[in-house]
Amino acid sequence: MASQISDVKAIVKRAAEQAGFDLAGIAPAADAAELRHFPEWIAAGHAGEMKYLEARNDHGALKRASLATAAPWARSVVVCAINYNTENPYSTQVHDPSRGWISRYAWSREDYHDAVLRRLKQVEVALRQAVVAEQQPALTTRSYVDTGPIVERVFAKYAGVGWIGKNTCIINQKKGSWLFLGVILTSLELAPDVPAPDRCGTCTRCIEACPTDAILAPYQLDSNKCISYLTIEKRGSIPEDLRAGIGHHIFGCDICQDVCPWNRKAPASAAPEFEPRSGLVNPALVWLAEMSAVEFRAVFRGSPIRRTKRSGLRRNAAIAMGNSGNKEFLPLLDQLAADEDQTVGESAQWARARLLRSTE
């Protein structure tokens, strides 16, 4: 039986490679030590408005705090990772005051959820076929790409895919941290891989580089202060004390990854789906702020950028204008200050006042 299960594991890893994944490993379904802090993190309010992270079972237990709570039938977790890096500058290397920054993961021609899940399903099919061929007992599986009640990065660590960095991102020694994760929960118990050792050492560049001090301490992130959260998940007005720190970011943030030494030589992805769409690398702020509802739907069809909605994107563009120091934005900000969208209008008023102060 053990040799048969070992064969299944080899088949799964081969299928992951054939599907285009760069890394794959097996983690036990057991609750890891890192998950013990999740309830405290939720209770402290560090999830912000992301209520889906607080999903509970019928007994009131947080699903993401324990896989045994979310999927008691699971015995192993297959973790697959694919590199999405491209041959383009990092956010810390561009400083055009007329342009904003979209997080690297959102440049792609296809929403990563779809691109990764399509590949993950190939691996799931191979797993199921291998179990049938080996006459194993009935199998239950579930595939997730950022959609399941599971903290993927924790299981990625124990699958040997990478370690959890001080910025809470998964980092691989050879691939860096530009990785999308997909997981397959399975009722089949497979031999786990060796957990990835932490190689952050004494480095604290990600903590020091965060403009909004979102990394409270090594491995501890407060989403309420994170630029990615503020520009994507936060609805309505962004707290004024955090707006200056947002800088030119209008969707997501890459700073903590851009400054990471392990990303200095990160390879570019071979997946064509992750090549950037035209105009999304360092886009013009005027274009984004003036974008109509029709253009927003057309430009970002199938893109994760739709998550912030047109209102959020224009709000973020106005704040980036206020942080630019470029007084050429003042006429447009005057128009936006009277926008029918109150959030956009208020953000433009703040941006206008900030620009005027910077030119006095």
C-alpha cells in the first residue's frame, strides 16, 4: 500500500509540472503552529473589512484556523505554485509623477484565479485517475485558488514550496516570491514533503520599506494599514493618515516584495497568461481618473482589477495625484472634487489641498 501511495505522489508531482506549475509539494492536513495565531489576528481586527476571513462553522469555530474544522475528511494538501513575474521594472524603480502603479499580479491577460485553477484541475484529474488505477479507497478532493477556507501559505511552507517571509508572503529560494498558489485537499494520505526552512535571517528590508507600517513585527501584518488592502478591499474613504503613504499605488502594492533580496534574480514566468495587458504597467493617472463605466468594464474584463470597482480605482487615482507633487493635476482634481461619486469627490478635495500645500 505504501509503495502505491508513493506512486500516486510521484504522479501528482509530474502532473503539476506538465500543467505548467513551477513548484509542487505535499503537506499534511494537520493544523500547523502558525494557525494558532489566526483567531487572535481576527479578534484584533487585523482582517479589516474582509469578513470572508471570519467564516465559521456551525459551532462558531473559525474555518481558516483549522483544516479539521473546514474539511475534517482531508488527510493531505497538494500545494502547487506558479511564477507570475515578468521582465518589467519593480515599483521602486519607476518615479513618473504622472503615472500610477498596479500590482504585478494584476497585469495579466487573464485573472489568475482562472489561469491557476485551470491548471490545478489537471492535477486533480491526474490524482483521481492514479487512485483509480491503484485501486485505492473512494477519494474526496477539493481544489482552491484563493477561494477556500484555508490559509494557503501555511500549507505551502509545510509542502516545501517556500518559507513564510517576514512580510507574510511565501518565498522560494530559487523563484523568489512572485508566486500564485493553488491547493488540492484530498482524503488520501500522502507522504509529506520536508518543510521549507526560513531563510529571511536578520533581514528586515520589507518591514522598513513599508510606507504605512503595515508589518507590525516580523510575520505580523495589519491589513488595515496595508496598501494592497486599502486600494483593493477597502470600500468608501481611505483614512486620511494613511493616504500619503499610499504614494502612487492605485491597485495593490509590491514594495515589500520589490525590496526583498530573494527577488533580485527572480526568473520571469514562462506562462503567456501572465504577460501584462497593454497600458497596465505604470498607467497614466489621468486615464484612470477619467475612465467611464463603459471603458472600465471593457478594459478590465476578466481582470482582478474589477475587484476594486470603478469607484475605488478613481478614488485611488485621485489620492495618487495628491501624492505626486504635480500641480498639473489641479484642474482635473477641481473637476473630480465635484464628482457625483462622493468618495471620489472627497478624495479629490484632499488631493487638491495636498498639492496646493506642496507648492506653497
